[in-house]
Amino acid sequence: MATTEHFYTGNGSTTTFAFTFPYLANVDVKVELDNVLKTENSSGQTNNDYTISNTNIVFNSAPGSGVNVHIYRNTNVDTPQATYAAGSSIRAVDLNNNQTQVLYSTQEAQSQQIRTTDIKDGAVNSTKIENNTIVNADINSSAAIDGSKIQASSGSNSGTMSAANFTKLGGIETGATADQTAAEIRTLVESASDSNVFTDADHTKLNGIESGATADQTVSEIKTLIAGSPLSNTHIAADADIAHSKLADVTSSQVLIGNASNVPTATSLSGDVTLNNAGVVTIANDAVEIGMIGCEQTTITDSDSHLPTSGAVVDYVSSQLAPIGGLEVIANEVSFPNTQPAAGVVISITDAGGVVFNGSGSSTTGRTLGGATVTINNAPTALNSETLVSGAGLMVSSTGSSNIYNYHKLFVKESDVVQLSDDINDFNSRYRIATSAPSSNNDEGDLYFDTTSNKMFVYDGSAWGQVTSTGEFKILGIKDNGQAHNGSGPTFNGSNDRFDLFEDASDADISQASQLLVVLNGVIQKPNDGSFSGTEEGYYLDGSDGIRFCDPPASGSTLFITKQGSATQINTPADNTITQAKIAGDAVNESKLQVSNAPTNGYYLQAQSGNTGGLTWAAVPNPDLTQLSASNLTSGTIPDARFPSTLPAVSGANLTGLGSGCTGGGSDEIFWENGQTVTTNYTITNNKNAMSAGPITINNGIAVTIGTGENWTIV
């Protein structure tokens, strides 16, 4: 069983007391000293009694020696830890908090001791006390029970023993008798080593004292004097310590009680109280009544040392019921009493199924046993235009007249409570929290929250998969800053960096930059929070309906912006994960390269280890063509511009790929072949003539340009 409370005993010096139970809030942890509830210090203050430090109670002052220290948990169940709105997401933390709240409350009900404060005033009376269960230790030492509370014995020996007489009896020796002779008593007295009586030798000495002597009286003279003035109680010293053996024998289990003549007489105790020879007092069953205890209450108060009378209990219960005016229970909505109860009396309807509330929260569907219409007003708005289902309980309060009642409280069906409990238990078995994926007891549809990655996973029958969510996505309209939804833009000219955004014809409503998915020239842009800075990458929000780029988009740019229903964090790609295919053409410019120096027109990037990024802008060196040989040309084509207008006298024996001009069978060079259709615009070279074998077709839209003084001959 879970531990929900701890008990300690103060020693006057210890101020810190530990507890092991978990709790939801500090206010749920209670501390009592000798059953008196104490108060936690305000935050950072010591103005009350104690402070909670993790799982320790730290008192401002150490509880005194012997003080009972009680630390316990009393979880607040008046308000749930979390509530769920229609259509909202159910979070694991909310479900766990609600479940923990119920769990803690159940643990406390099962494990904590019943305390005096848990017993309602007037709940315990004489019928609740089992016969023969009250022992001497149960009666407070200060109860002051006097003889009048003990039932007197009957007969000639009636009356009670006084405390003084009981004390005297306590000093009588066990072997004392009442029939000793004078000689026996004399012998016993003389044999006592500490006796102050005269011995025979002393008497012999006294016999020689003359008559009438004051210092040497004879025995007869002394006897005469004693006889003339007998010893009384006043002659016996208070500390004389007369032994019980000096008294006459007393029968076993009897006590000395003064009789009607005021003479101590041995008598047995009888009636409801008896006494045996071992000193054990026995009280008869049902002999003690509340009036005998001396702590009865005729009016119930908050007291731990009194018992209320039955009349006090009746008065208390009546006073508690008076504010609500009483309670009546009826079976259904057509069983209202024909005579309406007084105002304030609550009617509990066991099954209110069929009660119909109109749009104003009133119902006229109830009936009395005699068939009269019953009106129920002031139902909450949640019940407007609703019909209660079978099994639902309803409580209403009487107005006192006209069969009109006011709504008080609605109760759910027991089956619904059971179903809710079953649903909670089912979810509890399906939902788990762990640092890694559970490997056993997995069923399709099970959920677990990974505390390591802070992600939710669902089991598909064979493997765990991460749960993803969808939101509302809108493609936004884009216009130049200051334009209406049908205004100009967007304009990309390399300097314009501010744009307004629209949802259809309305200004966009954006709370944070990460709500937008901004794609510029195929590249997702970085969202920035706070004030605009042109030194950053990406963009900032410009008000609630626009954005501003840190670098103005280049001329001819393409821009797409999507609004997401809630802000979404765009994660930074991992190192070495972006491939060449993921980068749009012309997306990487000079500013994205790490170069150690400023560029100069005509320069090229040169690898330079040790410099920033390993790249440096460098001038193209003049080549030393004198060192160039044919072996340096491994591939490629030399442009025509690289040749002089007149080629040097070089043998063409090693030239390949040159057209042979006329063709024919074998070695014949008879035919010059040309195409029949002109598909591309062409201009005759200045000061040149052209010739083609016809016929020739010129496609629509195609032009052949022949300049002045130039000819095109088609044969």
C-alpha cells in the first residue's frame, strides 16, 4: 500500500522532518502538531510555521519534546488538473496529471489513519461503545468522577467509602486480626525493637515511685490517671503508622464502612461495583450512564473531552438540515408530490429520463402523482433544448407554490460512470511513458511517449512509428508593401525587400515568423524573431501581415509563402545532408562562398590553403605560349578566333574530320548535296553569293536575308 503519511515525535531541537510520498502541489501537503493544522510559509518568507523543501518539512521552530508531528497528503479533488475543450488536442501531460490526481486521492482514502478530526461531532454515542471495553486508562485522570456517579449499595451497609477511610485501610497489614488478647498485644509491643511502651522491668521501676509523685508515680497512679482521661484520636500522632494487624479480622473482600451508628463495620461491596481481595474493582455492564461521567454536552461544541447527549445530537442534526429545508426522493419525473413541499426542500428524482428543457432552460414535462403540470426553471444553458436520457438523476428545489421548482443538480448515469472508468483503465493500459520503445505487451493502436526524444509513437501491429500532426495550411497572396490585395506586385528588382501578405481579400494574421513557410527561388528561408536586422539571413515579420527579407530578392525571383495553422519549427539540416539536386539553379551566389578577399572583375577563384574558406580571388596569369606543345592539348576545341586570318603554310596531312566536298560512288567526286527545307533564319554573308540545288522550301516564319550586291542562285 502506498505511503501517504508519516508520524514523528518532537524532541525540542529537530526542525527538519522528511516525507517520502509524491505530491502535485505544496498545498496538498498537510502538517499537524498535536492534531493542530499548521500553515506553510509564504514564498521566501518565514511568517507562518514551516517551509516545504523538496521532500522535507522545515519548521521555523523545533516542535517541543513529546509533541506529535503528523505529515500527510490531502490531494485537492475539487478542481481537475486539466480540462478538455471540444475539438482540442489531448496532451499526455494533461491525461497523466488527471490520472495522478485520482490515484493520489484513492491512495489517501485507503492508507491514512482515521483521526479525531475525521469523526463528525455527535457521531459517537453510548450505543457505539462496546460493553466492557472502557478500562481505567481510558478515563482522563482529571475527569473528577465523585462518589455520586457510582451507584450506591443497598441495605444497612449502604453508602460509599470516603477517600480518607480508603487510605487508612491501605495501611492495614495483610495478616492483621481483630481478636488478639491484651497479653498478646503486650507481648508484640514489647518485642518490637523500636517500641516506646514500657516493659515489665520498666513497670517494676515505676512501682517504687510514691503516691502523688509527679516524677515517680506508681503504676496504679498512672493507671488511675489514664482511666480518668482515656486516649482519643488526637493523642495518636499522624505518622503513628498503626499496623493493620492491630485491627480486628476483616472477612476477605470486605471493606470497613461506617454503619448507621457511625461505627466502622466490615461489609462486602455490592450492586453495580464489586471489589475482590486483590483490590480489583469491577463495574457491572451498562451501569455507567453519560450523566455519571461528568463530561456530557447538552449543546454540541468543538470539544475533544466531552460526549454529547442524544438530545444534543438531535438538535445538531436539525440545525444542519434547516438550511436546505429537507430532502425528498421520488422515482421519476411524474411522481412529484401533490402537496408541494415548503420552499427550499430538495426533491431528488432517481430517474429523470424524458425531462425536456426548452431553449430558455425551462421544462413543463414533469407531473405530480395527481397529474398536475410541474414546471422546472433555471436550468444551465448547457441543457437548453435538451432531453434527459433514461437513468439520469436530477435534483430540484421547491419554490413553495404553484408546482414550480428550480433546477439544482444533474447526476450522470451509473453506467456512464462505469464506462468512463473502463475507458480510463483501457487508455491507461494502452498509453505508456518510457525512455525507449516498449518491447512487450504491444497491441495495435498502443501509444507511448518517449521521454528521451520528447516524441509520441504509435504501434501499427509490427513496429513503433512517430505520430505526426496536420494543421491548417493556406497559400498567401503577395503584394508590394502598402498595396491592397488587388494592388501591384510583387516586384523583384534587387532592392525591394518588404511585401504585404493576404488571405484571399483580407490582411493575413500572423503571430510569429515560424508560422510561415517561405520559399524563395526554390530555397526555404530562415524565420527570425525580434527586431529586423539586415545582417541576418532569411526574413522577419513586418507587422502582423507582412514580411521583410534581410537580403532583397534578386530580379526575376520566384516566391511562394504558405501559412501554417500554428508555428512550426523548421529544423536545420544535418551536416553533409544537402545534395546538389536539392539546391536550385543559380541559388548559390558569391555571398554564400567563404572567400578570403574582395572580388575584382576578370579575377577567378583560386584554391589557397590557409585562407578563409580555402578560396582567393586571383588575376588570370598571362600564359607562356612558347612552352605550349601539342602534348598539352588533350581534349576540347580551339575556337576560330584563336587562329590567324591566314593560316601558316602547314601540311594538312594530319588534319581529320574535314568534309571532302563532292561525293559519289567509289572514288567519284560528282555530287554536291544540300537540304531541301530552310528551318532556321539565315543571312547571306556580306559580299558573298550563295547557290543551292532546288527545289527549296522556306518554312513559315523563317527568313533568308540577301544583302545588296549579293546573290542566291537556286538550280
